[in-house]
Amino acid sequence: YALSGLKWQKMDLTWSIHSYPSPSHSPNLNKELVETILYYAFKAWSDVSPLTFQKQMTNSRDSKAGGDIRVSFAQMLHEDGYPFDGRGGTLAHAFFPGLDEVSGDTHFDNDEMWSFRGDSSSTDLFTVAVHEFGHALGLSHSSSDPSIMRPYYQGPADMNDFQLALDDRVAIQQLYGVKEGGQGDDADHDIPRLPSPPPTKTTQHSEPSFPERCQGGFDAVANIRGEVFFFKGEHFWRVNQKRSLWSLNPTLIKNFWIGLPPGTNKIDAVYERKSDSRIIFFIGSQYWVFIDNKAMGDYPRPLSEWGMRTKSGVPVDRVDAAFIWAHNGKTYLFSGGEFWRFDESKANELGTRHPDQGYPRDSSLWEGVPPDMDDVISWEQGDAYFFKDNQYWVLKSGGLNQDIITPKSTAVEWLWCPAPPMTSAPTNPQNPKECSCDVRG
Amino acid sequence: GESDQYSRALDWLSRYGYLPPADPRTSQLQTKEGIEKAIRIMQRFGGLQETGVLDNKTLKLMSTPRCSLPDIIGSDEMLKRKRRRRRRKR
């Protein structure tokens, strides 16, 4: 292998996509698929090193935003000194790590026909992305065979089972060390064991990390653009569509969701609005509307605009949970054991809302789940997931009266925590004397 | 066609770091030995038999789609980066 002599002085890297392949050249790749492919390309490197890669939402017009590795699809001359040349020839390039503005940036030739598991007439985006991210992490071209860092296009690779060749693993581990508890590598190979590099000096964050993540008790849980965000205190964790955590380490809410007041240390509820994909945050008696990860200028606004009153006529001053029920596309807000339903297709951007007639109703109508849930999301086939403490209950699509629902562990099933030692079986929250079992209980 | 192919190959070797780029200010020319050596290095890097001549396999490899970063990062590449950094600072 060959190293460029440059490396990142930190292990937790961020990435973003600033443009996507044009549909006319790459008709079989939509944005979601591109993001998934790139996620797996990064994973190839993080599987064998302590590196983590977290995707950042970004405004593509802001060229300086987007973190360490900014991915774009460009054509011909694109102002970096390495013009592309139309279809064929050069496919992509990436800049080595460093402090330059362009360091880590990865450019793909938009004139190629990029594909996922395509035939020989197209170019496999995953294979090329793994190679280019190798450059973005500090690796140069290798003459070794096999190695993903060979300069020539090698055809498609199986994204799900892809593993770096020994040459590439040793190279990345030379730069960043071996993944702790991961693919330790090399025990079955006759090569000298490489010393780990000295620990790098990284920015120190306050990290609750493992214990907090695995203890549950999330303030809010939200399905935003197909990813599930778990908010707790001043941090959040993020789980992608395939239920992989972007990072075991939490992210500070204030570093990602821009526009919340300083000192925000508890989010009550969050959901993504169906009509325009804006993201609504509830904190105390106020709410914010976000476009992507930035709050709109007119916010916060008072919760009273939602027109929610309890059965006894008292204005609601906080929201416990919020979600869009995929079954009917309506918005549901929960507070103090009651819930309200809204049809947001009729709502104005600014202005008073009105709950649907006949609300509030008792949260206990959602049978089999705790009435004072932490939060609710719609997920997968439109099922409703109710989170409480460190457990979650699934109400199948459209169902309201599913008497016995076995809860599962949020920590184990969502946040990659080890299964707790076997104890007594979990109970039905509304009937504590009734025993139910899951696969471990 | 043959001379065209040859000049394209020289361009390719320069672009990917096997040959120093010809400098019009000093009328620098590549020597025959220098080109042959560059082809050999390129062939070795690409896993081909080292012949030092532009045979079919070598030309085929040169036309294979690839990453646009150079294989050999030398002084020219470093100069290019320095220039880019200076431009950005300005």
C-alpha cells in the first residue's frame, strides 16, 4: 500500500452530499440510493478502523458547509485543477486529508453512467466510492492486487458483503489504528503486527456515550426523512433506515439543529410534517419549525396556536409526544394522558390551528401501550412505535385495539447495546400482573 | 495515427505522474530512455509485463477508466497543490 503522508487528526469525521448524479446519465440511482451506497462505502473503512462517519444535512449552495468529506457529482472543468473528461477515462477523484478547504472533498464525474449492481455498460458507484474515500482518508494508489486502491476501475463489488483487502486494511490501520473489538485483523496472516499510532488529540466533547444511550428514557424520538433520531438531554443519536447507528457517540443538539435557544437541554417532542417535510420541535410551551436543520426565522411561537385544550378546558402547555400516523396521514399530539388529532393539509404556515372535532381523547384508547409514552413514530410498513423508558411497543398499521403487545428493548433493538442479563420477563404496562415473554425472556 | 497514439500515451504518463510534464518555458523534452523507464514503471504498477514499449496490453490499460489522481505523486503534484493554496489565500 501507499500512504499520502496526510491523515485526519481526529477519528469522528463528517460527510455531506452537495450534488447528486444527474438522472439523465444515471437513471437508476435516486438520492436515497446514492446516500445508502456512500454510507456503505464509508462503512468499508470504519469496519476495520476506529473511524466514524456521520452524514450532515447541508444546504448544497453553501460550499463551506458539510463537514470533512464533501461529495459532489461534477462535469468537465469544475474549478479544482482536475477536470473530468466526459464518459469513460477519468471517473472520480478525492483530495487527501488536511486543513485545506478542499481536503477530503470527493468528486465523481457526472458524465458517467453511475449504477448500483449495474451491467458492464455502467460504472458501479460503490466500488469507486470506496476507492475515493480511501484517498479522502489519506491512502494513495496501490499497485497491489487485490486492493481497492488500484487506480483502475475494477467492476462492481457486492456492497453487502464487501470487505477491504489485506493491503487496504493494513494501510488504514497504519494511519488510524485498529478498531477496538472489531475486525482485529491479521491474526491469521503472516505479516508483522503494526504498532498503533499514538492517540490523536481530538476536540473533547462531553459524551454521555454508552451508559446514557443504553439506559433509554429518551425525551423525544422522531422519524425524520426515514431516519430515527433519539433525543436525550442535550444530545441525540441517529439511526439510519437499516437500523444502523451513525455513531455510538451522541451529537450535541445545538451543533446540528441550528436555531434552538442556547442551553436547550430537553426536547419534548419532534416530528416531520407530512405536507412539506418541515420538522417541528416542541419545547415547553413553544414550538419551532425547521427547514432541514435550521429553524425558520419566525420561531419560536406559542404552543397555544395549536388550539389544544384539555377536557377540562385548560390550554395545553407542553407536548409529550408527536407523530404522523401513516395509517391516515394525520398528525397526533399527546399531552398529559390525552391526545389531539390534526389535519395539517389544511393548516397555514403561520396561524392558529384547530384540532379535529371530538378531541382530546384519552391516550388509553391506544390499547396495549403505555398512556404516558415518551414519544411515538411511524416506521417501516406504517406501524406505530411507542417508546417509553427503555422499551417500545409496536401497533400494527391501522390497529388501535391490539390488546397484548410485547414490548422490546429500545437499547438492544435500536441503539446497539448489549442485551441485559436475563431477568424476569417484561410486563404489559397496563396490566402489570400479566406476564409476557420475548425471545430472551 | 501512431504518432497521435504516442503523444496521447505521453500525455497519460505525465498526467498520472510517471513522466515530468514537458515545460514549454525551458523547451524540456522527454528523453527516449526517460519515456521507456516511465512505461516500465507504469507497466509494473499495473501488473503488466515490463517491456518499456507501448504494446497492446499497455495501451488497453491506459484506456481503462480510472481515478484521476496520479499514481506517482512527485514534485509537480506538490507544486500544483502549493499554487492552488496560494490562489485560495489570495
